[in-house]
Amino acid sequence: MNRTVCSFACKSKVKISYISMSSNPTFSTSTAGQVKDLIDGTPFLDLSWHFEPIINIKDRIGYVSEFEAAINVGGDFDSFKNVQLEKRSRLSKALMVTMFDGDLYDEIDAFGDIDLLCEFLLQLNPDDSISSHVSSYYSRICEFLEKNLGASPVEAKLGRTLLPLLLNPGLKWREHIKKDSDVSIGILKSIESIVSIVSARLRSKLFSDDLLETQNFLIYCYLVLASVFKGSIHPLVVSEHLLVFRYVSPAAWSVVDVRTKMQFYTLILHLVRVFYPVDKPFKSKLGFSNNTLADLRNLYRDAAGNAPDAPFTTHQWVFRWFAEKLDAEVFSIRGFRGNLNSLTVLSEGEQNSIVDLSMRFGNYRLPVTTQHLAAFLLQFGTTERIRGVLRMLVHSRFFPMWELGASMEKLLTTELSSSCGGKLVIAPLGDQTGSTAIIKYLASHSSIAENLLFADDLSTALLQTNVNDEIYFVDDCLLSGTQTLNILGDLMGTRERKPHHTIHCEPLSRAERVAFQKRKFVFSYCVVTDIGEDRFLREIEKTGIDPGMVKLKYGVKEHSSSKAFEPLGPVAWSSATERDAVKQFSSDVGYEILAARATEKGWDDDRRRESALGYSNFQRLLIFPYNVPKTTLTLLWEHGRGSREWSPLFPGFD
């Protein structure tokens, strides 16, 4: 795979300017020049501001150059190590006598003798073999990281601590290393392998703020070393780092520290500039598929939307400019018309609808590109069914984040007007993951946030309220009512569970259950169905909660008869024939691709068939930007394996 030379500037002058954004940007050369000036002249869009706020690369090079050559290349590292450890031991004991901090020595010793080896290298007398010594050092530190990353407490001690260990030897002996390209390439490849390992862990359940920050510092060091060695960076470093944003759940991403997010955004900005200079167009190339570019567009949009969280404003214009540039150059009808050859049976208007839908669904957590949408449609086999499902998607309900936030803000504002000036106590229903965490996050960044009090758990909410006070629960939707009732049953210890049932949370203590029953509860949802509302209010008494202590609030109600394939439903079918053809196909596919889930959950055949068009035959067309309700048509969110291969348009979280 080709490698691309990396270069970037580390500047400190503040230069803030306003870039006017039009709805149909032309991205002229002059505008690109403005964006480049803004990136290079604004501290928080500069890498050194995030990773070297006190000492920049130029100063660090000066710092490592000041180390005097005191040890011959053939010198004894063990003797050097023993002397340094004795000094360290005396320092540790002296500090602990005054601070009584038993963790201090652990922090000093987090890297074993790697930090001592780093000091040793900085003081060597140079000769022709120095580059091989440095190469061995980088192999050793990468082996250490591979073994220890993700292992507490080392993970939390990396970040800035890692930066001098990775940078200082390379910067000190850069001229020697540049003379031996094999050594410089080997060092960069070692770091690439660690980046790949960390990226894989971040895309799994091992994701954490600490590990993401460590990855940010790893890649920053990689960029610096590639620059000073006059080497190159690999496009996979960019795509793998970018994939983290795709795979981490929206709930987990929403609570990542804003400084760590900005490090991530800014790294991607500079990495991508290596392969796509500001004044050059975006296009797919080796290492940057249309899927990767779609991920990039979503990341830029997310970065622009984080302005309310950060002490910055200028960055939102830069990231928004790049998102619109991608839209104009890659994801517009001009960019995609040539890729729709497999759907030439469709009219020009229908092909335009595909592009419009890809733009509309582009903010889903796994980006929906025109290629994705075209491939999904082709699975329907016949022109009639393809046209029908395209019509169905046009009439689907996709709720963007801002609309969900606005709906919840309106609901809570109404409640505030009757709260006599007190703050609303909002508690998580179950654990702090999934959609409830996202809606809570949106509420915490609304204009009424100062009037809301967020409890970390129900135990805290009980302490923050008195008898007959209200506790609020917020979430995106109440459709069948099953999950909410199950969570309340888990909390109160009243739910009868079968072996395959999901355990949502641990029961409250006896004292907490007594206190819980003496509070009032307001369940606030952006969307409800009439069936969900009726069932919730009818069956809540079974959970052990007095129905008289409960209120249900919502933004919009959907009627149960408003099903995708019912007469007078949400879809304007062209004919009954078209509707029936798509319904039969969707039912058959839905039934087949539920095979594995039915086995896992112990469903009988009737239960599986009832879920072929969405759980409980709800036939919904609801899509949220982070997940899809199970009551939505099954073939829109469920994968098919084995006898029926199927790729859904909106892969769901389970």
C-alpha cells in the first residue's frame, strides 16, 4: 500500500476569522485558503495546543539536544539503572513522609525501566550504531504497550506520561535515524501496530476515556516522528482511528470529556489533510472508501455540533465547512449518479430520491451512503418491490438529534412552569446506557439545563427528594411498554424472569423500595404509541407502584393502526399490488432472518412469525440516529446469516 509523506505546522499565534457558510458552497480556492489560515492560525485547531500546551516540538527538540553525552554506546545500562533507582527510592520515601501518598511510587514506576532506558539513550555518545539502539528501544516500548494497554492502573497513567517516552529518543537522534530509512520505517511500523491494537480495543466493549486519550497521544507522537524522520504515515492509521467514532455507542461518546473529543477531532482533521489538502477535492482512493468518507463527514458534523460543550467557537465553522465540502464533492447527486447504474430501471426522480434519502439518513450511527442504500434496495429483487420499498423509506420517520432534544426540552419546560421554582430531579431508568443516556445528555445541554438536577442513580434521586416529590425519567420512546415495565419490575423485585430474559438492573434495597413508593414519577418520552401508553398505565400496578403516583408525558403519539402495510397507513402506496408485494417479501425475509434470535430467546414459531414485521407486528417505520426500535420493520435492522443472507439498512444495537 502506498504511503504518503506527512507534514504539519505547529504554530501559536491566535488568528480568528469568520467564514460565511452558504447552503450550497462552491469551495473556491480563496475560501480553501481562508480555512487553511484558520486551521494553522487558531490554537485549538493546532495539534501542539492539545498535546504540547507548554512545550512545542521545536522547544522539545531544543530540550533533548541539551542532554550531554555522558555514556559511551557500549556503556553499562544496568549500572545506570541502579544509580537512578536509588535516587528515585530516596525521592519517593522523602515525598511519602511529607505527603503520605502511597500511590506516588506506583506512578513513578508505572513503566518499569523503560523511562530509565529513555534517559540512558539521551545521554549516549553517538556513533554509527546509535540508530539500532534507538530501534531496539522503540520495539521494547511497543511490546510493553501491547502487553499493558487496557490493564489497570497502567492505562490511566499513560497519555501525557507516554509522550516524552515516545518522542524524546526519536527527536534526539533524528539525524542518525534519517540516514537509515529501514530504522525509521521500522519505528513507525511498530507504533502503527500498537495503534491498530488500541483501535480494535476501542471499537469493542473495552472503550474508555483513558484508552481513547492514550490512542490520541500515540497517534500524535506517530505524526511527529513521521515528520521529523521525513517518513510517511499509513492511511490505515486514519481509517482505524476514524472507525472508533463509528463503533462506540452514542451514549458512551456523549459522556467522553470534551477535551479528549477535541483531541480526537483535531487529530482526524490533520491526518486527513495529509491525504486531502484543503484546496483539493475529496474522492475515494486506496485507504479511503466511500464508507470511510461517510464516517469522516459524520465526524466533522459531530465536531461542529460540540461547540456548546467546549470553550471554543471558531472550530465549528471549520468542521462544518469540511462536512459541506464532502457533501458537495462526494455525496451529491453529481458524485453518485454514476454509481446508480445497477438501478437504471428507476426514473430520474426515483434516483434523485435515493440521493435525498442517503443525505437524510447520513447521520445514522453507521452512515447510510447511496451505495449502502442502492445495495439494500437491490436485495428486493424486482422493480416493483424496489420501487415500493423506496416509497416506504420516503415515508419513514427519521428523528434527528436536534429534534429529539427540542421535544424533550419542550416537555420539561412545561413541567417547570408548574414546579413552583424548584429544580426537576431527573434519574436514569435502569443503567446509564442506551437511549435514556442520550436523551439525558440532550436535556443537560438544553436552555433549561440550570433548572434540572441530574441524579447518577435512583438511590441518589431518593436522597435528593422528599415524600410526594416528583422524580423524572426521560427517554426517546414508549412503543409497546414492555421494556419500561420490565425495568420497573426489576427495580421493585416483582418481575418474573425466564432464563433468556434480559436483566435490566438490580433490585432496590427494601428501604429504597419503601421510599420509592412514596415518590411521584413523571415518565417523559419524545414518542409514544397508544398501545404503549394504555398498557403502561394499565399494568404499572403489577410492578408494585401506585398508578396514582405516576404521570406520562410525551411529545407525539402514534396510533397503533398506523402501520406500514395497513390501509390509510403512513405510506402512500401506488397500488394494493405494490403494497402486498413488499409486505409479503418483508414478512418472509423478517421471519427467516429472526432464526438465530428466536433460538437464543426460546421463541415458538408463532412468536417468531409475529415479529417478522417488527415486534408484536407493530410495522413501525421509526428510526433514531443511534438505533432502531425493535417494533420497526425487522428487515430494516436485523442481519441475516446462513440460509438467508441479509444486510439491513440500519443495523441495530442489541
